[in-house]
Amino acid sequence: MQDASAKPATTAAEDKLTDGFHLLIDALKLNGIDTIFGLPGIPITDFTRMAQADGIRVICFRHEQNAGNAAAAAGFLSGKPGICLTVSAPGFLNGLTALANATTNCFPMILISGSSEREIVDLQQGDYEEMDQLAIAKPLCKAAFRVLHAEDIGVGIARAIRAAVSGRPGGVYLDLPAKLFAQTMEAEAGKRSLIKVVDPAPRQIPAPDSVQRALALLKGAKRPLIVLGKGAAYAQADADIRAFVEKSGIPYLPMSMAKGLLPDTHQQSASAARSYVLPEADVVMLIGARLNWLLSQGKGKTWGGKSPKEWADKRFIQIDISPTEADSNVRIDAPVIGDIGSCVAALLAGMGSNWAKPPSEWTSAVAERKDKNIAKMAETLAKNPSPMNFHSALNVVRNAVKAHPDAILVNEGANALDFTRSIVDMYQPRKRLDVGTWGIMGIGMGFSVAAAVTTGKPVIAVEGDSAFGFSGMEVETICRYKLPVCVIILNNNGVYKGTDQNPAGDDMAPTQFVKDARYEMMMQAFGGVGVRATTPEQLAEALDEAVASGKPTLINAIIDESAGTESGRITSLNPSTAKKK
Ligand code: ADP
Ligand code: TPW
């Protein structure tokens, strides 16, 4: 055995050195980042090994888009930027959709991609995986940076973190050329170059007069309504938001990822009376929700306008961290700009102790609509058709989430999305993750992995059979990391449904899939549990078992292939041909 004094002479000098690999790991750890979602390859393979050896959890996927989606969901759930790590050009591009989607949804994430030799890329001399990644990423994210020198890694990570989580959160791209990883510098100087970011998402206190203006408008309202968006869920101001809604006595409508901020069974929830409250309300307070397509841009018939583009006679209050959000679609009479926690706290304080609840004509009219619709839904849910339809299958999920309110529900598809959103009640904040602002397919398995890894809670992913296909290979990832994820495929043999016909040949129609596909065998292939369920009883048994055991499970729930409509509830967004045959 050698003693320490027999070490080669160079080792002492090497001990005083650090390099790009280690500076990057140290910078991430210094900022509390404990998980990386990624996929190895040149030039980051060794980095993934070293990060893992150094105690960072490295979750590796089968496709970068899913790693990117996982990072985005982790960012939404934790308020810390989720990290996605990819190789150059193709790996980077695979991650880019997730980065753009995260930015669109205001989720904080950082896509870190290795890149090729700058000198060769800039002269377009044909390097391995040559691509000017920084230029390509820039228009698709909130900020993009490149680090060329090891001594700048600390600053690069600090800037990326601040850009991702401060103000309106979003995606950040960090470009790390291959050469950077092996660059060395003196260890002490390296340590001094790192930055522990102080107050990465500073509170933004709203101007007092903006709070007064909003309260005055709310006070004068006869038919007020609060709309909670996913910004409100992200803000982690759950107790104050609930206190504000309850003290105000105002009916509220949660956007899909704000469901559970207050339990969906809350007496003030107006979800079941949406088509009544939107046109009828006179003052609408938006909390972390944009008036985009999901809210019909705040105008037209949905809101009580007479024609599709007409502004209704309504006043809007908007609470948002982004000052330029107001007036983007209709007039915002009372913008309150700041972080939701500070804004809601200021509103609560400003309400005083004798806040008058809204007129009872309004609240009882809402309750009446709501009760009627809930009774109608209960009738539908009680039916037990054969084959199963969306309602009878989702009634099982509804019961499971009620029994396990801490489970996280991931949801994508068209009909599978719309029906789940309206049938499955949520009881706790940040428990529902879905297709978000773009209505994007492919988030399913990435979001599920992130939810399980970030929270340790059971995950139930309700997937259309088409939606599942976008990230289905990650069932291997779920099995590899032994994650408590139960995937339920609502299988109707196609995109939207499985009954289309090709009038002109032998190929299947564009929306059709192989009939009676055995998706459950995909999970079995990797050692997980796979179940084919044709009745609600079989589905319930398999789901209960999955949640109780925490074993990776895939339930292939066979539903009527004629169930569903084109694009779910947004059929009208499909352009229709003017040409008559
Ligand atoms: P939804 O789709 O649920 O309606 P959106 O994604 O359209 O929600 O809107 C979220 C809004 O929340 C964005 O305008 C964003 O700027 C805002 N937001 C996000 N985080 C915060 C925060 N901490 N404080 C204030 N506003 C926030
Ligand atoms: C990245 C277009 C919207 S919904 C959907 C597609 C392909 C699948 C619907 O079928 P599914 O659900 O999942 O079987 P169901 O319940 O209606 O049967 N590519 C991307 N995003 C979107 N939104 C699409 C395509 C689409």
C-alpha cells in the first residue's frame, strides 16, 4: 500500500485546481439545486456521472423533450428552476420544445446544453453536431446565456437562476461549449467565483393606490367573480388566497391548474356554473390568469358580448407580476402589479374587518345553477355503460383522488383532458399538472416523473391514447427509478376517437390507431404492472392497488371508440372548408 507521501508530485498541484465540471456542480449545489433531468452524450456524459457522485440526483430520460418537461414541472411545483441537461444540436433541439412551453406557461426552468467548438461553429466548418444553439434558443425563452470561461460559471448560473424565477418566471437557456468542462483554474479562485444567489425571486410589493383602486371596484360590484390561474398556484400563497376568497365571499372560478387551490368542493367554487358566471359577472378579478384563448380573450359571447369580438359591459381587476400583461386583450380597470403573495396580503389587509359579502341575489343565482349542473353530472356518473365511456372511467379516478387528495394528477389528451378537468375534483394546491397554455401533447410522462421525484407523492396520469404516445417510452424511466406513477390510458383507438374511416383506400384514417392495442404490455416489458381494464370495477381495483403499492403501473382502460368529439371542447377552432363536394 502506498502512503500519502508517496503520491506523485503532480497531485498536490492538481489538488489546488478545479475545472468546469466541478465548478458547475458546485455552483448548482450552492444554489440548492439537488436534481437534474437529462440525457447523457458528448460532451456531458462525464458531467452526469460526476454530478451523481457528488450527491445531485440525476434522472435520465429516453428523449430530451421529456427531461425538459420534467424540469418545467419541477420548476412549477417547487418554485426553484428545474434543470434540464442535454447534448448539443439534436439533443438541444429536442429539449427546446419543453423550454418554449415552460416559458409560455411561466414555469421556471433552465435548459443547459453542451455545444460544439465555437471557433468551428462560427466559421461553419462542420463540427460534430454543429449548431449556433444560443441564437436559436433566444427567441424561444426568457433569457439565453453562454459561458466561455470556467471563472464565469458562477455568474452564468446565477444569471440563469435569476432570469428563470424573478418577475414572470420562464425558461432560460445556458450554452456550455464542450471545451469549458475541461478548463482548469485554481481551486480557491474557483470557489470565490461562485455566487449563492440572494433573494432570487424578490417580492414585488404592489403600489398602495393600485390596491385601493381594486378594492373600491370590488366593493361596488353587484355580481363579482374571481378567476384563479396557475400563476396563483405557482405563487405558493395558498393560505392568504383562501383567506381572501373566503373573506370576500365572492364566487371563484379556478383555471385548470389552479384547481385545488381551494378544494373544488368549496361552496364558493363556481366551476359548475362557468357558462353562467362569465357572461353575468360585472366585475372580474383575475389572480395569476391571463385573458388568453383559454378565457376567450376576455370578450365575445363567453363574456356576454353580443358578437364574437365584442367587449362586454364588464370591469376587470388583474393581479399579475408582469406590468405589460394588463390591457393585452381588453381594458383592465384596476391592474395590481406585484407578486401574488404580496398583492393578496395587501388586499386582505385593505379589506378591513367588516367587508360586505356580495349581494345574495348573485350568490344564490350562482348556487342554483351550480347545484343543478352538479346533480346532472351525478346522474351521468352513476351510469355504467358497456363499453366504458369517459364518464364511467373517470368516476373511478374521481373517487381515487378523493381518497388520496395528496396524489398528483397529470392529464393530457383532448376529450381525456376536458372530461377529467370537469369530473375529477382536486382538493389541494398544485396537484394538477396538464397541457397548459398551449394545449400541448407530450407532457405526460415527463410531468409524471417530475411530480414523483419532486414530491414523493403518488402520481396518477390520465392520458388519451394519442397523448400517451408522445412520451410513452418513458415508462422505462418510471420503472428504472421505481416511481409511484400509475398511468391510465383512456383508450378509444385513436386521436379524439377511433371511428374515422378512410373513404379512398386501405390505409387507416389519419386519426385512427391499431385497434385493441395492448399498451399495458409496455409497462410489463420493463418490470412494471400492466392491467387491461374493461369495467369500472377492474379499473378501480388496479388503480387502488397501484396507489397502495407505489409500483409503476399502466392501466389500459378500454373505452367506447365512438366516445369523444373532434378536439374535445375546442372543435370550433378547427378551420372548416368552404368547398362543397
Ligand atoms: P392560466 O392558464 O391558469 O389562466 P396563465 O398562465 O395564463 O394562467 O397566467 C399566469 C399568470 O400568472 C401570468 O400572467 C404570470 O405573469 C403570472 N404570475 C406567475 N407567477 C406569479 C407570481 N408569483 N405573482 C404574480 N403573478 C404571477
Ligand atoms: C405537440 C394536437 C390535440 S389533442 C390530441 C392531439 C394529437 C390527441 C387527442 O387524442 P387522445 O385523447 O390523446 O387519444 P382523446 O381523449 O380525445 O381521445 N401535437 C402536439 N400538441 C397537440 N395539441 C396536437 C399535436 C392534438
